[in-house]
Amino acid sequence: MPPSSCVYNVPMALDPTASRTDGLDPLLAMSRNITHIKEARSYTIGPMPVSTFMETFLNTACEDNRDMLSPRAAFSRVPQRANSSAEVYDPLFAALTKHTAHKARCPGFVFDKSIERSVRPSRLGHAKPHICCFTPESLARIQNAEPTSRIELGFAELFIQTIRDPMFDFFVDPAPSATGSVLRRHNFARDLEDENQYKEMERAFGLHIAFASEVFARQQRLFLFTVSVAGSTARLYRWDRSGCVVTEAFDIHDHPEIFADFFWRFSKLSNTGRGHDLTIRMASPEEESLFHNTVKEYVKAQLEVDGDELDRALSFHYQPGHVTTVRVDSQQPSEPGEHAQLFLVSRPVVTPLSLSGRCTRGYWCVNTATGRIGFLKDTWRTIFRKDTEGDILYHLNELGVRNIPTLAIDGDVIGCTEELEDADVVFQDTQTDRFVDEPWARRIDGRDVIVNRHRHYRLVTHTVGYPLKDIRGTEELLHATYDAFIAMQDALAKDSRIHRDLSVGNIILVKEPGRAVRQGYLIDWESSDQVDSAGEALHSGRAGTWAFMSIRMLYPGHQDHRHTFADDMEALLYVVMYCALLYLPHRVLLSTLTETVYKLFDEVQDDGTHLSGGGGKVINQHTRMFTGRMVFASPAIREWLDTVMGYHGPLPQDHAKYSGKWTPEHLDAFWSDFLKTRTLERDNRTVQELSMARYYDLSSLPTDPPTPRGRARRRRSRDDTDGDLANSFSKAEGTSGRPSAKRNRTDPAPTEGTRSHTGLLNPGEPRRSKRIRDQQTRANAQINVVDSGGPASSTTSIVRKRPGSSRGQSRRHPRK
């Protein structure tokens, strides 16, 4: 596929109501920003010398700078410090937009004050970048779009975020005179003692990260440049899927030539040099028609719906006018790229909203050559793993493992650029990891910043279905999860392999010919591992989704233990339990259900060094405190849970009945017989709602939106592809002005390590200064052991702590 123009403003996954973009609830913006900042502390590398930044990332071959406007006193009207961000971005915008007939700051590009297109600019959930850089064609589209959309982030080439005072810059450089141990101990992240000042600094940086994350989500990007201007002090940023490189600060009064040179160099970069992925292009009308018709017929067959129901179901996978062609390279031992195939995609079923990690997008896709439907997984894998997920799936398919996806094609993505010759093979790798050992790289929070290299990778399977959370009732839940158990047993018996990431998001439902109940498939084998003769994974460390990890793997001090098949069995038990609590009928108060789900699945203990959890699971194992009082409408699900929980951890009175039965053989015998002999409800799906009010950013509650400054309300254009419009928000939340308690029931795609199930923190999360952290650790260090029988039979007492704190105490994660 030859190089093509950039793909902008791509669709994002919809929430279950199909009314807005999934994962961008304005009321949870503060929680998301706190999470962004916490993650950024672990992946930000700096301060890189500005000259090194320019030479490394903006080393343009163009030497003719006659179209560059003189930098002399160019930014002199930007104040050194101000009372508001507007006092910084207004004169900065004027300086950036100054031009003559043949010269400009960023030739070929235009700037726009995007903040003025926000209907609620002061609210985190509705804010937009202060200044964005666009192509002229993109700006024309934006000016015709509805101001309540987020279209600016779908077209931005870069953005500039301003701060009123340099003291609120999140980073602080070491003194020029610092040497030796002083330099080595320097903390690159600023720590302000005044809590209000810290919150202002945190808010500014959290917004910056949130905007960068959303640009990645709304565009097909490999990396992104952004700029921060605090008063008259600037920093340059480069973001990719490993992390972020930040320059040292420089004053645009003292060094206007540096700032001007950055924008001029940026204007000379190719599309690839600005971070666009050119292995993706817009589809032709004929290709879009093929995609639409193929996916529509498949949805109709899978769900047995028609009319408006079919159109609604189709909207989760198809956005009219936004179908793209994606190249998937199959790497053979010789001549990489020769066996590439093209696939059509539109709206993903999952959109990554984190900046670093695997950042997986998942699409229903159609092969352009054969017209066959499939599932395309676009992700960033860690290079240090020997086997790719495709290697694992291919081998398991060859061995005849049942109930897993059938591999179609997979491979690392080969770069498609304007500069490379056809013979060049360059994989799309992250770059941030290259700089972890540079002498200028400083520590954050007293620790060296370590990031891994990631490589862009795509995989297509022939197995396409719906997530387990879409179960129709008890029958489908227990049949689909038993199908996954069969896959687990087959993989262990035939390849000595365990999955290590059993979760609600990793089991899909597929309507197969001749089956009344949809079949379950166990997907996402990238975290799987083979086991040794003792039954332990060859690689140590936690893997998978926090909510469903076993007690043993969550126990304090067990972060480096090795997974076993029994851990996967326990995770599958929690998957069934989770779905029963949230998608089957029962008589449980909303407040009780919310607390139960948190205790069992989301609570995290953080001692400042390692994460641990599972306290609620241990208590439930020993006392059935949480599940024992659940009154399910289905006798079958009650019996199944009681029996399997008995196998896993028998109560004292049931010890003789269940002891020694927590084995694959006993569980399989019980489960298979249960499905044959019990009457299971087929259509008793009942979606339970959890309260998320405690995590709301109250400053972002719905109100009648004002008209943006200097802008008239415009009719929505076809470029407004996102569903998170203010009017959609109003419909979704009702007209009372009160936030709905309804949550987005989505299991996020798992990433490396031990991310929490939701990845969000309470807005009350305090900052991570050592002073406050030490106070919290001392106040919450007491651990009450209810049973001294070791990791499998002991627990921490889950005492109510200060809400949302992250250091040395319990942390609550709001559920999407």
C-alpha cells in the first residue's frame, strides 16, 4: 500500500447506550486526570536538552528558512507570570498567528484558540486545549462543526497548553550548578507544600495529559508533539506508547529563536515525522459499501434483529463516512511485508484512553480481498517477549485447542513513510525507552524512570463475537464460561500453557450453527505462559486484570510469585460471580451492591512500594460475608456459586463435603453435569446499576451550556463523529440536572502489569508528596489478620480509610 494522506477524526468506541463516546464521562474527568498523573510519574523522562530534542525528533533536511518569520522579540508580549491562563495564551496566539505574504511562524499550518470553542471551558470534562495547530483544511472542517463536539482533538497536529505562572509547571529542572549526589537525588516532579497550589499544578498537568491521550484516541498516531507554556517559560513534549520525553525549561523572552525554530522545524516535517500512521488510509466508496453490507449481515445473524434494533447494533461497529483500510503485515522469515493483507474497519469496540502500554484498539473488520469478516486487534506489544500472541494462537490452533479464536494473520507493523525506499524495512517502535539511561534523565519520586520498548502489532482472527457482559441470562453465562474452562484445560493438557488473564473482557459470545446458546471463546492469549513440571508459570509476576486475580496473587508480598492453573480457575469463578452480580436479577440494595463489588473486585492497598489486594475475596472465602446474603432470582446460579465457592474454600460446616475438590477434574465433572441436569434461565438478563456519585467532579455537573465566546452555535456536521456531545450527555443523564447513577459496563482491555480493573481514582485522591504519604502510611499501617493460616486463609481488615488516597491505604476505583 503506497503512502497516503493522514487519517483524522477516527470514530471511538460507544458506551452501552450508544449515545456517547465510551470512557469520557465529563463527571469522571477529575478521576481520570488523577490517574493520568499517577501513570505519568512512571513513564516521563526528562529534562532533555532542547538542542538534543530538536536534533533527535525534528531534524529536518530543509535548510531554506526564508519562509520563517523573524524570532526577534516575537513573544515579548507574553507575560513572565499572569493571573490567568488567558493572559498567557491570548498574546501567545497573537504571536503565533503573525505572518507576512511569504513568511509565518509555522508555514503551511494555522493556529486556533480551541479553548474558545468549549461550551464550558472551566470544567475539566468539557475543556479543550488553549491553542491547537491544524492544517488549513482541517480548520475549515472544525469551524463548521458543532462547538459541543471534541472534533479539535481529532484534527490537531499539536497543541499548546498554557499555565499562568512558572511555579505551576509540574516539572522542575536541577540547578545549573548541581553536581554529584545533589544532581542524582534531584526530583524532576515538583512538590509544592501548599495544597491549593499543588491542586492547581496537578489540574493543569492532568489536562495536558488528558488532551494528549484523547488526540491518540481520535487519530491514528504513532507519537505526538505538544507544548507547555508557563508564563514565559516553555517546555516541549513528545509522547508515544512507551511514555513521554520532556525538555528542559527555557524562557521564550530570552530565547525566542528556540521557540520559533521549533515551530518552523515542525512545519517541515513529513506526515510520518509529525506522528501519523500511514499504514491506514480512508476507504473508497466501494470498500465502505462492502464493509457496511458484510458487517450488517453478520450482526443480523448473530443477534437475530432487524429494523431499528439492527441499525442500533450496527452503529457500534460502523460510522458512515469513516471506514478505513488497515494493512496487516505477515512477517515471514524472508521478505517481510510481502504477504500483507488489507482489512476494512470503522468504529472500534474498544478505544484506549491511556497513553502508555499496549493501548489496544479492537475492530470488527472485513478482508478487502475475500469479503470475510474478522476481528482486528491493533496493539503495542512489548518487544522483550519471544512469542507474539499470533505465534501462541497458531500453535494452539495446530494442537486442536477448543474454544479459542482461529488465527487469520498477524505481524509487527512495518512503517510506511514518505522518506524510506521500498527496500527499507523499519518497524513502528516507540522511542521514549531509548533515553532512560541518558545522563540528563532525572528521578521522579526518588526512583529511576524505567519504560519498556513497544512495537506496533496487528492480529486478525476469524472468530467474531460479543463480550460476555452481553449475556442474555443464566444459561448463557454458565455455558459460555464452561466453554472457556474447556479451552483452559485443553491448553494446559496439550501445550502446558495457562492463560493468566481470565476476565469478563476476555470471553466472547458467538452464535454458532446448531447451538441454541451462544458459544464462549477464550480470547487474548498474549499474557499466557507455559508452566514447569511443578505447574508454575515460567515467568514470575502478576499478569492480567486486577479485579479477577486470585487471592494468592494479590496477597501482600506476592507480586513476584508465579501463576498456576488454580489461579486461572479462581479467576474464572470471579468472572461468573461478577456477571451474576451485575447482569442477573437479585434483591440487593444499590448501596450494598456497590460496596460489595468494590470490596470483591476493586480494592487496592498501596504501601508506597507495592500493590496488594484481595481482602474482600479472603473474607468472602471464609465467611461468605458478601455473596452469602445475595438473594438471586435464579436458584441455579445460587447453587452453582455455593458449590464452586465451597470447592475453592469450604466453610467449616461444609469441610467434609467439599474438602480436596478444588481441582480441574472435580470442577469439570460438577460443571458438565450441572449444565445437563439443571434448568437454566435463558432470558433473565437484568442490568444492575452501581452508584458512581462519589467519584463525580461536581464542578462538571450538567447545566445549560453557554454559547462559546465569539462563536455562534452551528449545525452538527458529518465530522462530529464522537458521541460525547453535550446534547447526547443531557439525553443520557436525563433532564433533572442530577447525574444518573448508571455506569458504563465495560471491562477495559488489559495492559501489562497489574492495572486496576477501572484505572480511575477518586477525585479526593491526595497528592503523592512524601510528607503526606508518610502521614497516611503511619495512620493506616495496622493490619488485622482474621486467620493466621497463611496467604490462602488470612486477610487484611478492610477498614474505612480516607476516601481515594493512594499511599499507605485503601484506594477505591470508580467503575466505568
